[in-house]
Amino acid sequence: MEQSSKQLTGAEILIRCLHEENVEYIFGYPGGAVLHIYDAIFHQDKFKHILVRHEQAALHAADAYSRSTGKVGVALVTSGPGATNAVTGIATAYMDSIPMVIISGQVPTYAIGEDAFQECDTVGITRPCVKHNFLVKDVKDIAATMKKAFYVANSGRPGPVLVDIPKDITAHLCAFEYPKTVQLRSYNPVTKGHLGQIKKALKLLTEAKRPMVYSGGGVVLGDAAEHLIKLIQTLGIPITSTLMGLGGFPASDPKFLGMLGMHGTYEANMAMQDCDVLLAVGARFDDRVIGNTAHFLSNPRTIIHIDIDPSSISKRVKIDVPIVGDVKSVLADMNELIAAEKPKQNTAELASWFKQIEAWRGRKCMNYAQSTELIKPQYVIQKLHEVTNGEAFVTSDVGQHQMWAAQYYPFDKPRRWINSGGLGTMGVGLPYAMGVQLAHPDAQVACVTGEGSIQMNIQELSTCKQYNLPIKVIMLNNRYLGMVRQWQEFFYENRYSESYMDSLPDFVKLAEAYGHVGMQITQPGDVEGALKEAFAMKSRFVFLDFITDQKENVFPMIQNGKGLSEMILAEEL
Amino acid sequence: MRHIISLLMENEAGALSRVAGLFSARGYNIESLTVAATEDPTLSRMTIVTSGSAEVIEQIIKQLNKLIDVVKVLDLNDGKFIERELMLVKVKATGAFREEMKRMCDIFRGRIIDVADGSFTIELTGSGTKLDAFIESLDKAAILETVRTGASGIGRGDRVLKV
């Protein structure tokens, strides 16, 4: 009784909430409105605060911490510019459904609305890019709000939740009691899938002549990989994955057809277009995945869709058998049903379907012209895979290098491939690597980036030094904003408008200036040796600047407005 | 097709902007939107008049349900319902207009709630189409000002939207 009636400041209560949630790291940047909170952080040592160099990076690092562990990522920023700088990071996490809690400082309650110094309407600005947000107006509400924030962020379809706390509230006094449970009458996410629908789905899948599974980020986020593997192995049917789902099924398995979509493999896209029963698991029929919707629908197939979010179902494509539920729970139910009923499959048809798939695979769409003079970016990724035994955590930025990393680094485990799929945020790569390395201090962490993207959060080289993060930056330096250049080559008759990067810094010296190791690699013959040397430096941050072929393009490619089976392959040009 | 969607949501600051923001962000139409607290002061009842294909309406309902503050959503068009809207019209009431306005008001079962030397203010309740019909039947030159609340709707009979 004595303990619970002790008066704490709002800031102290907030810290206690984070302790109750077993937070390990928070990523942030101090400022006026959060000074009370930072003072309370100074007095505790249960979690570690990581001081970034820009609020955007705090959000990305917390986001990647979550992506690589499955825990809620936590970030702390000040009011006004602290919050606006965080918006890109929040929107990035929102688009990929990453559970995060963001605490933002706000000007004191009495100053709200008066255009106070460093005031902005944070709740208003972030509303469209959070799962939910709160403005705490009473110190008594802090504990309950934090409990709700963690619950909402990490249940149902996960997402970022922001808690905006005015400065005076963090100084007010109140007794601390953390709620044990949370109940929201307006929010009760479904977890269990409808058994009747699951039965129906299974019947369709086993009776199909040309079944196909298309798995997405939901499998990774829902920790459902194990159940998905079991389903695929039992039924022996082909599977493809979205960019976000990579690692949800082992890429080395012959039933895996590679990534699908705009830069997906020939076999994955052809099979996706040609199948007669499609099972979509935790995926959302994104425009980058199915290409032209009308073309996709021109081939009749029965579609089963498992998703935790009812609004994802029949949003872009009409679904025949919707199953709303947690993918892990639904797949487990499906596996149980198979074990119990041992349904007969159409084995002869399945064999001829695989024969067709093998013929498509025979096109070897991932082949590229090797060179003895110029470093091919694909080659660097292949060597990275070899040198790290396929076990590294790979973060990427956004652009050509992102696609090459996805295509040429086959992931066998979930939560190893960390990238911004939905929002496509350049600049995430380095802060993502920070969050991953902190979560997995002994793991090999590679940040695959380009000379464009890396400069969008280059200041974080300093953070990496402060916390001795032994990240390896694999920069594919083609002196172009490569993906923009590729589109300009294809669709704008080689008019490379503002896509050439001039006056690049000397990245080796830059890395050294921040206290890191820098290496520049210009010859294909030096790629493997440099990677080995870098990864042998287990305690050092190494920045590898690979000078690559300027004109290399990402293939296969589905042009805007074209259908899945209308790919351009490298050999066709 | 025009749909009337009713919803109950937590009566909290910013709740209205979550709904309004959703409609503008996803490009859904809003013909009208009314909101007020219910007999339970922690709940607000909102009526949204929108239009779209069956697929769009389905998405709107799903997206509304996805908002954390929204407790329940009902598409009134899924069953029988009653729709009412209140309109106040200030009209010229000089010379011949004075008698004409009183007559029109009686025909539409409105009430004159304010009388001045040169004008009447008429209160009229009914479905949106009835209010439209009243406006149509008035001489445009006679209308000084109109203000409409937007539709409120409620299910017929046992059809109840409650927590």
C-alpha cells in the first residue's frame, strides 16, 4: 500500500511503464519538452537509451529493432521539429505494419494552441500514419494510456501508436499503478479463423490442379513461418513470396519460386498468373505485386485469402474464400485439419504443374552478364551471401540495390530481411542496421545501400561509433539514382533528369573521419576478398564502397500498367 | 448508390477528425456528416451519408471499423430505416411573397419560427429529398439563406444500434 501511494512525477511514471513493458532499448533525441523525461531516464538503468543524430533515424532504428525481434520498438522525440522529423519513420512503420510506441513531448497544456515555441499539432499531423494516437492531458492517464498503446501496437494488425505528452504533465505528481489488463470496447481484433472457411480453403487447395501459395509480410510479422513450412511440405505445392515476406519460407527449398511482382522471378510471376487456386497468406495484392489488376483477373482462379485485417480482404481483388484471423492460428488449424483428414490430392495434375514450373524456371531469369572489368552489383550480393553463409541480417535502403539484395540473397529464415517495402523510404538502411545490431549484438549485420540512399541518413555513422556497432555497409555505388535512371532509360528515352550523383564524398575518408574502417573496391576480383576482410573485423564498423557498373538494370521487370506474365527479361534486351 | 452509415464512437477529442480524415485520405465521398453525444455521454453517434459502388461501401465500413475509437458501424441501407434532416430557410416575405411563403410552408408541413417585417424563417424536417423538393418549389429570388443539418438516420422497428 505504501509503495503504490507514493507520488511520482509523470516522467517517472512513464519510465516505470516502459519498465513494466520490459523495454530493452529506446531510441531518441532530447529537447525542451522532454527534459523531465530525460532526467527520469538518467536515474534508471533498466533500459538503454540510444542517442541518434536525427529523429528520423530513431524511428527507423526502433522499427528495425521490432522487425528483427518481434518486440515493440520504442522511440522518444521532443515536440515540434522532433515530432515532424519522426513522421517519415512513423509512416514507414505504418505502411509495413510494424508495432511501435512513439512518445513525443508536447508544449505544456496551458500553451497548446498558442503557437508556442516548438509547438505543432503532433496528434493531427501523425493521425493518418499511425494505428492510433493519444494526447495525454492528465498525469493520472499516463499509465493507462501507455498500457493501451503497447496493446494496440502489438495486437491485431500491428502498427505504430503515438503518445503525445505535454511537458507540464510530466512534472505533475500521481501515484503509479500499472494496469494488469486492458479492455477496449471499440477494439477486439479477431485471432481465430472461421473453421468452416478453413475447411473450404483446404478442400480447394487439395483438389486444385495448379495450386499456388503467395505469402507476405504477415507471415513474418505473425511468426507463422514454421506453420507455413509445414503446410507447404505436407501438401507439396509451390510457393512465392512478396518482398516483405522473404524468409517466411526457406528460399533454398525447391518449392520456393522466388519473389514475385514487378522484379519477381519469371517462374513466380507465371505461376501466379496461371494457377487455378491461389492461397494468399498475410499479403495484400499490392500494385507492385500483381501488376495490372485487370490483367491479373483476366485469368480465372479461385482465391483464398488469410489476413488479420478484414479491410485487406477484397480491397484490390475480389476474394472467393476470405479467412479473417491471425495467420499463425489459421495455418495451425489448417495443418491440424490435414493431419486429421489426410485429404487426397490431385497428384498427377500436381506433377504436371511442377513440370510446367520447371520449364519456366529453365528460363534462368536471374542470369546476368558477368564482367571482368566492372563490378556487377548482383555479383556483390551473391558474394555477400557466400561470405556470410546466408545467415546475416540484411537491411537495405530503397532502389535498385534493394531489389538486387532481395533477388540475390536467398533468405532461409524470417526477420532477417529488413527493408521499407510499403513506403519505400530512402535512408532507412543505416538506422535499420543499428536497430538490428543492437537487438542481435553477435550477429552479422549488412546494410545494402546505394550512394544516394546512404546520404539520406549518413549522420548516423556517428551513432554507430558511439555504440560500437560492427555493421558492414555494402554500398553499391553506381553514381546514379539507379532506379530513377532505369525508368528514365526505359520510359523517358534516356533523359537522365537529375538522376546523376555528382560531387560524391570520398566515402573511405568519410568513414574514417567518423572513426570507422573504409574500403573502396573497384575490381570484380577484389569483391570476395574485401567482404571476407570486412566481416573478419568482428568488432569494427566497415564501410565498403563498391564502384559498380553504372548501367546495370534490375530484371525481370514488369512495366507500369503491364500484367504479371508480361515481364521484360535481361536476355531480351 | 447513396448509403447512410451510422456509427457509435468514443466521445473523445479528435474522434470526428479521424473519421473525416479517413474519408479524405481514401478519396471517399461525404454528402453529409452529423455527430452528437448520445444518452451515454461517453459515446457519440455519427450519421454519414456517402455514395459509391458496393465494393467501395464495403471498404468504407471495414475502414471505419478499423478505427480504434469506433465501437460499432451499421449500414442503414442493409435494412429498413428512417431518415430525417432539419432545414432552416430564411425567405423574403414582402408583398405577395408574404402569403405565398405561408402557403408553401403549410403544404410542406413546415413551421414559421421567426417573423420580421421583410422575412420569415421556416423550419422544415423530412428526408433529404423532401427538403430538396421544398427548395425547388420556392422562387429562387425569394430565398435569402438556407441551412441544413445533414441527415440523421435510425433503423425501423427492432433494428437498434447500441453497445
